[in-house]
Amino acid sequence: MTRRNVPSGSPLEPQIGFSRAVRIGPHVAVAGTAPIAEGGGTAGVGDVAAQTRRCLEIGITALEAAGSSASDVIRSRIMLTDIRQWEEAARVHGEVFADIRPACTFVEVSGFIDPDWLVETELDAIIFEDTQ
């Protein structure tokens, strides 16, 4: 099996030594994904639902760049700075994954690199090939 790194375009990638996603065979892992707005900055400042939506959009774009899709997601992780806002994040997760229903974990963290970030997500996918 070969390894394929999917870059995010962040100038920090070579400095920190990370990729937005990594694919090995049929498995794709998407790294912790922050609510980065198009063009930089934070999307949806103060809005957990908007930030969750943006994180998942970025993660699904990375899956697609790796040859996968949202329908291949088997596990998702939602990290929140305030677990009391889990229902807002869960509603967005449900909009995206209602029919897929991956294993999902919500956890509270003490904070992220940028204090405007209220949520980050991670996704794991297995690319299923239809053999029928």
C-alpha cells in the first residue's frame, strides 16, 4: 500500500509536519480541522453551528481530494470548548451524516490555538468499493 498526503495549503504544514489528510490504501484520516474561513480568519465567530459546518466542509473537501467522500466516513470526532453547546454541533453533524451515521464522539477541550475557535473536527473514512 502506498501513502498519500493531502495538503491543506497551510504554511505551517512543513514546519509542524502535518497534512490535512493521509490516505493509506482504503483508509483516510482527516486531521483536526478548525473553522478556517475562505481567505483566512475564523468562520462563524461565536457560532458553534456555523463553525461545525465549516469544519466538516473542509474535512469533506480533504476526503474528496484523497479519493473518498462523506459516505465513506466511519468515525467522526467533535471537539468543543464548551460541551454545553454539543446539541448545536450535533444538529449540523446530523444534517451532514444523517444517512451515513458514523461512530461519533463529542468531547470538551480546554481550548484551541485560536481562542475564536469553538470547535474542531476529525474524520476517519474507509473507501468502500462496490464489488457487486
